[in-house]
Amino acid sequence: MRESHPSALARHGFEDTRTMSTQTIPMPIAAEAQLKPTSLAATLPGIALLFAIGLLAKLLEHVGVVLRTQYRLSFPQIEYVLWAILLGLVVSNTLGVAAVFRPGVATYELWLKLGIVLVGARFVLQDVLHIGGLSLLLVAVELVLSLTVMTLLGRIFRLPPKLTSLLAIGSSICGVTAIMAAQGAIDPDEEDTTTAIAAILTLGAIALVTFPAIGHLLRMSQQAYGMWAGLAVDNTAESIVTGSLFGQDAGRWTILAKTARSSFIGFVVLGYAVYWASRGQAAVVEHKALFLWQKFPKFILGFLAISVLATAGFFTKGQLGSLSSLSQWAFLPAFAGVGLRTNLKDLVGQGWRPLAVGVLGEIFIAIITLGLVFWSYNHGVTR
Amino acid sequence: MANPEANRTEHSRITHRLPINVDLLAVGIGLALAALIRFGIIHQISF
């Protein structure tokens, strides 16, 4: 029997913290809770489902290659990334994800971040500093413009002010993670959080289809496209998938641009927390440095650590290859998770105004970031 | 004083987030795997 639909907030694997006192900035749920063996056991069915879908996707890609090369059949060339998402979407939107699988499906976030940490082996530090530094500059421009435009659009479409803040934060930095970081800091209505997450997930799903097509149409290089996907697509998972759909190399550059963008999360959320506190509608942030550290995505430090070790010659060439392969194995269940947690009925069932603001804002951000990438490409700062 | 749990929806009670810091867990596992590969405990891995 099909399970009833949890909210976008719940399905994404987040608990509702709104019952906490509004006078305190809640600690991240993960930092508060204790590791329980029963919780680990509860994740196993979902983890098995993620890997089963991922492995089936790999198998289907291989079957496609065999049918095309050995049997000369016109089987479409679909990579495992797309197969994993399609299979996840089919399961999620036909059978539904049963409650027993949900804790494990939520671990897609862990696999995604593990993949990002391990892919650090494929970047020498010079690349990270050069392209990462360039990304930081482009992100800074993108942030100012997207926050401004989303705020203006929110006012034009008369969205609730805190929903506008959530959409601006989500679309300018890293999607759902940024919205969840902000919801503890600016205390919006639950409905606003759910609406903002649904809008961001919808826009991510649209990007999966449109970005690779535009990239091919414009004959973009792997690096230019990868940077564009990292700068323009909001949610980290959708961003990396959008990059990887264009090519493995593009996916790698997407990760670099995306991590640079994610590193701004603390500053932007802090800015909004201070703004809403000044209006008496959110808790005052007393320890700003601690707040920034709590919001900083720590997996970026792991990515940098592996990159530093790789640059220092800590690994042999073969070992670097093994680390790179491991990162791909980690991304496999993460890609399946993106499909599994996307419910098309929820995406089309939201109000039209938040989606309109999101779509218009995202089109603006996509054009601006595309222009920035082409500018940097034409001026020889990217290869 | 009202019980905060009473306000929570059925879905928020049954849904989960990993009960640990996912970022730090990813870093820990990543560095551990890198060490296992570096010191030859895990050999060649292909994808």
C-alpha cells in the first residue's frame, strides 16, 4: 500500500525543530542527538535500496553498451547517473518510499558528502586555489545579484517576507541545506519552509533537464559547464547530478564551484538572522563566530585535506585512482537518493507565486552565472 | 506547560535525519578510507 505523503521538509530527512523555543537559536539536530545502535540498524533497509538502485543503474548502462556495440541495436546512450535518477523517480512516484526505507534513504546526504571529500584526490591544490578562488569571486557577484533580485521579486509577487528570505537564501547558496540552516535562525512559519523547499526542489528537477541541453547547445567545455552548474543550480545534490550528466569531468568542476558557493552559507544566514532579530522577529545571535562555525559545511575541510595530501605526494598514482573510484561509488547511492526523494505530485501541488518567483529568479541567476563563466573563459582564467 | 511533542505532525515523528553530524562523519570515513588505501590495506579499486 502506498504510504501517505510526508511534507517536503520531512521527506528530505529533516525533523521539525519548530517546537523548540523561539527565543534560542537551536543547535543543529545532528549535533544534539546521540548515536544509537537502533538508529543505525533502522538505516540499513534504505541504504540497501539506495545501492540496489545505483547498481541496477550501472547494470543498465552496461547493458546499453553491450546492445549498441555487440548487437548493433539502437539503444539510447544513457549513463548510470541518469538511470539512477530515473529509477529512483519511478520507485518514488509509483510504489512510494515505505516508512521502513526512509531513514536509510536520508543517508544519501552522507554518501554525497563522502563522495565530495574523496573527490579531493582528483584536485591538486593549485587547481583548488586557482579555480576555487575564481569561484569565490564569481559566487560573491552571484550572491549579491541573486539576493537582490529574489527580494525584489518576492515583493512584486507579494510573498510573505520570511518566505522571500528563505527563497533568496536557498537560491543564492545551497538550496535545502541553506533553508534548513536559516529556518532555525529566522524562525519562519512551517508552511513557508515547506513551500521554499518544494520550490527549490522543483527548480532543481527542472535544472536536471534544461542545463545539460543548454550546455550541449552552447557547446560548452567540460570545465565551463561544470562551473556554471556549480554556480547556478541550488541544491548540492541536484547541482552535482546536473554537472555529472554533462560528463564526469564537468561533475568534478561542479563540485569545486559548488563547495566554494556553500562556504558562504554561514555569512548569508547570519546576515538574515541579524536582520530579522533587529525587527524583533527572530532570536538575537549572541556568539556570531560560533554561529558561523556551526553553519560552516565541515565536509569542505575533508575535501581540502585530501586535496592537500594528494598535492603533497602522499598517494601514488594508483592510489589516487582508487580514491577517485571510491568517490564514484559514494556518489552512486547519492544519485539514487535524488530520484527517490523527488515526488512529482508535491512539486506541482505548490502555490504558483513562490514557484513563479523561484523560476524567474533562477532564470536570472542562470543567465548571470553563464555570462560570468563565459567572461572568465574568454579572459583565459579557465581552461 | 504544553508538551511540544503534541504539536508535531505524524510525519515529523516518523521521519529521520541521521542522529550524528553527517559532515564530520563524511570527513572521518573519507580520511579513514584514504589511510587504508595509502597503507595498502585496501588495494586497487575500480568503478
